[in-house]
Amino acid sequence: MGILEQKVTYEMQNELKEYKILAKSNPDYYNFDVACRLKKIAKIYRENKRLKEAEKTYNEALKIYKELSDINSTIFNPYIATILEELAVLYKDTYRYKDAEKVYIEMLIIYKKLAKLNSTIFNLNIAITLDSLALLYSDSNRLDEAEKFFDEALEIYRRLKKIDSGRYGIDYANSIVFASYYTSKSKYNLNEAKDILQAHSGLPLAKQLLEFIEELYKVA
């Protein structure tokens, strides 16, 4: 850990101690601040490969967010999902695929509940989580399951694209490209993805995906 990260972590740890003291006398008010600082510290640990400390700190924050969610799930479930996403990345990066799968599925359940309240915001989160699960299954050589979750994600992206093609078109194309590459199934239409991306070719992600599609054509 660099000097700057050490200084930031030290300052956050001191803040955390102060908020934990305050939370003992008024948990309803200060537990949220405790959880937020735990999450920030955990992220620094993860970025600096202190993974055991990161996992422990994420789980400590997660416990608090879940307690707060029992009071108001609408407000605090998105915070739970964010922590779960960072935990899932940690597990996936350390090849703990079963743990990552469990966490992604918990995320998916949360986002589906939230989408019932606001589908405009949270359907995209569902699709992204489905893509993440599909990639995880692909890495685990569970290709039938990967295909299933890519298909579910693409169906959501199609609906979102009909609502706002400018906003969601690249997400849809990105999912097509990933599905094609990771499953090697011809049913995923790279030409459709290419047409969408060419309309956004000035954007860095669209440019990268177009270059990747050209590489896939060469392999095919």
C-alpha cells in the first residue's frame, strides 16, 4: 500500500472509530455512516490486494446495511447490492466461483425486487447482473447456463433499447458481443451489434467493441 493510501486509510479508520462511538448511543442515525466508511476502507484494501481484510470489512458493512434494510428496504437495498457486487468481483478474482455465484444471485433477487418499484432504473441493473453471472458460468465452463443468462440479459436490453436506443444501444451491443464470444453460438447476431456500434463510433467503448468484432470475424 502506497503512502497516500496508508494516509487515507488511517484517516478513515479514525473517522470510523468516531462514528462507531456515536453509533453506540444513536445507531439509527450513525450506523449508515459507519457502513459507508467500512465500504470505502474495504475498497482500498481490495485495490491494494489486502483481500482478507477487504472481505472482512465488506461483510461488516454488509451486515449493517442489511440491518438498515430491515427498517427501510427501498432505501438501503441498493447499498446492499453495491457491496455484493464488490464482494462478487473479489471472489471471482480469487477463483472463488461458488461464492461469487451466491453473491450475484443475491444481487439479482434484490434488483428484481427494486425493479418492481422502479423498472426504469433497476432493469438495467438486472441485465448487468445477468451478464455478470453468464460470464462467471462461462469461466466455470458451465456454457449452457452462461447461454441462458446471456439470453435473459439480452431480452431486457432489447426492451430498454426500444425505450431509448441512444442510451441503451451500446449496452445491448456489448452483451451480444460477449454472448457470441463466450458461448461461440452463431445465434448471436454480430452484424446487428456492429450496426448499432457504428452509429456510436465516436465513443471509446463502441470503438473498442467494433475492433473486437473485426477480430472475431477473422477467427471465424
